[in-house]
Amino acid sequence: MAAKQTVYHVAPSSEGAAAAGLKWQVEGREGRRILHEPHRTQREAIDAARHRAQEHTPAQVVVHARDGHIRSAYAYGTPPAASPGERGRRAGKRGGVF
């Protein structure tokens, strides 16, 4: 059985953390542990998320813009096998996700 992929999100912090100067955070789940790691800049948060993803492969880092839209994503390691329904979409067939 393939290992589950860990996904780390780099997103703007809540208003309370932003008032303290911590404007970005890394969110994710490592096994049973839920991660909320605050950072001063988006670059620091991205670097921290990428470092964690490299340690917990297979993993993905999803970077959000200030308005919440996905800006970019990075993949590390071999992702879990796709379900039969997703295989066609990944191959570029109509109605695809990518």
C-alpha cells in the first residue's frame, strides 16, 4: 500500500498572529499531529514548508496568495497511486483536473 501524501499549505495568518508580525503560516498534518507554524514573511514560510516536505515524502507544498487563491504547488517524492477515475484526467482527457 502506498504511503499517504502529506500536504503543507502556506497561507496568510489569522488577524491575531498578523498583528504580532507573523503574517504567514504553514499548515499541515504530519500523521496525527496538526501543524500551525507562523512566520514573518511568505518566503520564510515557503522555505520551512519545503524543508518539511523533503523530510516527509511523498509530500506537496501548496502556496496561497493573500486572497486565498493557489499561487503555486511543489511535489516531493512519489505521489500515491491515482484512482482509476483520476488516471484519465491526469492523462489530459476532457474534464481533467490539471
